[in-house]
Amino acid sequence: VVVACLTLIGLLLSSLVLLSNKKSKSNQWLFLMINLGIIAILFDYFSNMFQGFVPLIFIRFAYGFNILATAALYSFTRYFPYKNEAKKIINISFATCSIVVFLLTVFSGLIVGSVEHVSWGVQVHPGSFIILHYLFLAIAIVYSLVRVTLSCHGSSKVESLKIRFMTGGVSIFVGCQLIFNIILPTIGIQNLYFLGDYSILIFYCLVTYATIKHHLFDVRLTV
């Protein structure tokens, strides 16, 4: 039920964002980011329903789509709250790293080595290069947040409000990921990992509030 609601909310929000202004680059990347995140969650959820080699494939794709969603976040911040391009070499390097890490995640055992069914779901046994996966996510998210935060200086009141909603939502999601997907598993508490993934719903709710109440992300709704 939770996954179904999360999927419906994500699809609704992403559709509203895109339909409001199809030409807006920030809206396009936000639409893509939300849907890539949904796909990652669905792959993770359905991995519990199969046996054999299928769960491993699904988990690898879940990890892979997390990489793509983070790449979309980076691209989103290039145009949010206004166009704020980085140097071309940075964009090219980031795109290249995204593709390489995605391919390694999905088509090798270097990131996700193996999985096994346990009482609370599917336990992931990381590969020897799992640090590469987390390092990419950390660098991309931190860089994106820093770039958006720095753009606050000289921004209008509305643009500053956009930034607060965006950074607040991402910060909460990242915090939940750190707690439920990294810190707790290291002390033996692994059955709460899904709370880290599903915390993306908080980000979606903030986007919904911002969209409806403050007409952010270039969205104009007729009530």
C-alpha cells in the first residue's frame, strides 16, 4: 500500500510539474528525477517477490536507478532556481562518471555482489567497489546542494524560498538515508532500510506544497 501510494503521488507530482511548463529545463529534470526515484523503489520492492537470480538483477537496477536519479538532481540544479551552469568540463566529467558507475552497478558484481532472502526482505552483500557507489552519490548530492545554496546570494525572495524547499527536502531525504541505510545496518539493525528509501515521500510532499502554495518550479495551477 505504501509503495502504491508513493508511486501514485510521484507520478501525479511529476506530471503536474512537466505539464505546467514543458519548456522549462528545471521542470524537465525534476520530472525525470522523481520518476527515476520511483523506478528505483519499485525495483527494490519487487525484488522481495522473486527467487533465484531475479532479486539480484532487481537490486542492481535499483542501485543503478539511484545513480541516475542523483544525476538528474545534479542536472536539475543547473537550472534551479535559475540557469547556473558549471564549467563544461565539470558537466562532461559528471556525465561520464554517472554512466560508468551505472554500468558497473547494473552489469557487474563490483557494486552489488550478491543478495539473499531474510526474514525482513532482501539483504544485499556489497561488492568490493561499493564505496564507489556511495562516493558518487555523496559528491553529487553535496555539490548540488552547495551550488544551489550559494545561488541564494542575490536571489529574489521567491527564488530564495524555492531554494529552501529544495534543499530542505533533499537534506531530510539524505539524512534518512544515512540513518536507515548506512548507520543502523552497521550496528546490526537492517530491517528498517526501507524507511530510508521511502523518505523520498517527504521531498515529494515539500514539492507539492511549494507547487500549490507558492507557485514554485514554474508551475501554475488552476484551482
